[in-house]
Amino acid sequence: IGLTCRLDVVELLEKRVKSRFSHQQINLFSRMSFEAYTEVFRNCLKISPRTISDANYRSSWNSNLEKLLKDSRVIKILRHLYDISTDIRTLHNLLVDAKFEMIFDPISQAFPVAKLSADHPLIAAEDLVESAREMAEETKPRILKDISVLELCLLISMSHLTENLDGEPFDFEMVYEGFRKFAFK
């Protein structure tokens, strides 16, 4: 028995596992409407009296939130996220990036909650636009920008093996042999 949010999980299984798989699946799809999705967004950001006692700040924050929800750019971003997935985690990722580079790189503050400060006490529509742009940035270049030359050469070797072997499995020795051919030409 397995549980996943990926629809292509069967294609990711190895051949021998897939052959033993009964192919019985139960797909559960969220029936959340776009209005309910925006309400979740509102509830994620809304400040209640229990959270912050400063009534003036709470009032300005909540009124700013209502203005955000009327901004066409914010609605467009929320609609785009909703069309991709109704998973609530995408809303949280829009507001607070969960990637490690954010934790280790305090300068990388493209996400709205990370930008909040005494000088910038409210989330602006531009903050959400920038956050959505960061989320849409392809992940492969992000991952590849910090790897060493050796790691890149090994990845290239694995890519060549994947193409040459038509997806058949290979081991590290085959990857290393491909690397040696590439490195010592």
C-alpha cells in the first residue's frame, strides 16, 4: 500500500516492481474551489487578536490583506497556483520559501514574510509577484549552480549512460569509466 500526491508514480517504479504491482489505484482529488483556496490564503495571513495585541498594526495588516486579495496581480498568481495544484503547501511556499538556501543565505530574501521589517511592515503585491517569479524559476539551474566541476562531469557521464543504455540501470563503475573517457580525451 502506498500513498503519494504524484500521479505518475507508477511510471517511476522499476520494471520488476511494476510487474508485481497490482495496478489498483484510488485517486483522491481535492474538490476545493478557487474561492476556498483564496480563503485559505486569507486565513494564512490574517492576524487575530490572540496573535498580536497591537490593534492598530493588526487593523492595518488585515486591511492590507484585503487590498491584496482585490489586486489583479495577486489574484492572477493565486489562480496560477490553484490551476497547478490545490495543495496548501504551495501557498506556504509562496509566502515563506522552505528551501535550504533561504536558511543559509540571509541575503536571499525574495519571499514576502522574509522581507517584513520595521521599514517594510506589510506585504505588498510586488512582494508576491517577485515570490511567484522565484518559485517559477526552474530548479535544475538552481541545483547545478553550486556543484563542483567533478560533480558536473559525473552528471554528464550519467546523462550519456542514460541515453546510450535506453534507461537501463547502470552502476558507479560505469559512470566512472564514462568520466575517465571524457576527462582524459
